[in-house]
Amino acid sequence: MAQKAIAGTRLRGGRYYLNLTIPAELRHLYRSADGKERLVLTDTLATADPKIAERRVTVQKARFIEEAEAASRKTDLVALLDALTPEQRAIYDDAGDLESLVRKHQHAMTALALVQAGGPQVGPVADFEGGGDTPPIKVQVLDEPDADTWELEAADHANTIKHVQKHDRKTGKVLQALGKDVASLGGDVVTLPDAGEFFIKTEHYNPQNAASMRYSMRRWREYHGDIALKDLERGHLAEFDEAARGIPVSSDRVIRAMQMRRVIAEAKAKNLPTISDRSRFKMLDHIKAVMRHALDKGKGGMKHDPFAGYRPFKVRQSHSAKREAKVKGFSPEEVRCILEIVEEKCDRQHIDYWLPWLAAYTGARREEIGQLMVQNVTTVRGIPALHITDLEVGQKIKNAHSLRVIPIPPAVIDKGFLGSGLVLLS
């Protein structure tokens, strides 16, 4: 009697073997001895019984479904990880994986419970005299602690709780960003760096500006820690401003990665040059902008902006020193050398060739030229021109006066700009 045919199998020598197509997204999990991905699963089911073979086929199909779901979750996790801030990603990487991060959070919650349960003795323990048929119970009376000692113990206990909450709050926020339904110890406190991330997202900052903003927020957190927005005072900004004057200028990755207080001490010990007023002012501008934005959007429960109108520390400079420190433009000879290199190295059908020429002859800012699109090359009364604007996504201008139309210089036209294939004039 012929053996029963089972879907998803084939018969060899009276025994059942799998004959299932492996889903494309799972083939990297099923490889042959030579390391190549397999298209079809043909493993033996080690049985001649059709009922057993049918059950084992069902089990393998279920395994495919589980593996596909796991792969999907992994893809989703990768996308969520890419959306983390650099500081949050470092917290995740330090834990190793999502499960380890969850365990770390759970351990912190257990630690908090133990710390809270071990608070200082509030006062003396009195005898319980009983009442009615209840016999009196003699309880040892503890000496009432010295008031100063108790206050020190209470303050130390409170600081310990705050320390545990502070360190796990960041972990909780990372888990929340990765889709885990967990509570952050100490509540959902909105800090200045939190508001900075909100600012970056709502203002659609490009990667370069976002990185600059995050650097300012990182230094703020390193110096002040996680202070709630509503608890910030003007003195916090003044203190940060004074400290930021000691941040060194360095291309050394080890130094740049140091915490703010440590890097300031390192700069002082090694007599390293420190950042310019301009760099420090930029950090302060970031901080003040985030505070204004948070107040305007109702973030953090603030009633007013404590940083409004703050004027940063500024070292007085003589006019001659200011002139010496001022960034100088390229000399005509330097511009000539740049254009000669462009002429020699770059293709006229590529934007790398034309950007230096436009910069040299229009005087427009490099950011303005770099964000130009094909539709920004236009004609005004028959004259080819560049439209400096912020109409398109990703385009920005410094101020309202930067919105303008610039005639394309004859020297650039003579080079063939209008016929380069990068321009579509109607």
C-alpha cells in the first residue's frame, strides 16, 4: 500500500523529508555546509508515519512564523535604535542588548525599594501598654537620636534615593524610546536635554545643526546633571557660562570625550587653549533657545523663562586685538589657486565644480550656495539669476535680509554653467 502524501514533504526510501520553501527574509538562518543560503528546507523528519510527519511539518511552519516575527522585531529595534540620541545609544550599548537593559532597570527599582525601606529612625520607640484583656508588651525604648545626627542621616538617605533615581531615569527613558512600557524612577522629569531633543525634532534640524545642539545639551547635563526644567534658575546658566570658559580646544578624541568638569581640569593642568567666546556664546544661544521653545510649547511645567535676557561673560578686548582675531577671507591669489585646482580635478557636470566658482564670484554664504536646488536658478527680466530662499525643505537663511536674488556672474556663465546639465531654465 502506497504511503500517504503529506503537503510540505517528499518521500525517500519510505521515509518523510521536509520540502518547504524557506521565506526569503529567513534564508540567512538556513545555510548549507559550504555556507550558502538554502532556498528549500529538505531535512529528514526521521519518520515513516504520515501523522507524525504532518505534525512535524506544522511545527516547522510555526518555527518559520516565529523566526519571521523575531526578524521583524529586530528590524523595528534597529530603526528605534537609530532614532536614539547619542547618549541614549551609549546607555543601550553599555547594557549589551534590550533584555539586559530591562534587567538593569528592574534591578534599579529593587535597589530603590531597599533604599527607601532603610530610612533613618524617625524618633524613639515607645512601650505598648496594651488594653482590656491584652497584656502589656514591653518594647525596648530606643534613645532619641541627636537632632543634628538625624538630619544628616535623613539628608544622606534622601541623596541616596536621588542618586538611584537619577541614574535609572536615563535607562527608563531609553526603554520607553524602544517601545517598552516602563516607568522612569522619580517620575517623568523633563530636563533641558529632553527639551533639546524636542526642539531638534519640531524645528526639523539638519544633522549638522542637531549634532551641534546635542553637544551643548551634553555639556549642560555633564555639568548640572538632570535638573527639572521648572527647577532651573538664572544662576544655573551663569554658573555654566563661567565654567564653559575653561573647555579646551582639542582634536584629541580622548579629551573631547571627557566629562565637562574633568576636561576643564585637564585643560587647566596641561595649559591647553580654551574655546573662543564665539563657541561659548553658541552653546549659550542653544540653551536659551531651548528654554524659550520649552516655555512656548508648555514643556516641563515652567511658569517663566529664567534665562531670558541673560548676558554672557565677555572678556574685554582692545580694538587691535579684535582686528587680529578676526577671521580673514581668502586673498585673490588663494582664490586663484582654488579655482585652478577645481578646473583640474573636478567635472563640469558635477556640482563640486560650480560651487567654488559661484562662491568666488557672488560673495554668497557657503550654506546658501550649498542648499541651492535646480529650481533656484531662474531668469529675472531676461537675466539668469540665483534665488536665495528658504522655500524648500532643508533650506534656511540667516535672516529676512538674506532672502534675495543674485545675478549669475558673467564669468560663471562663460564657463558654461547654464549649459552644464545642472540648470533647467525655461
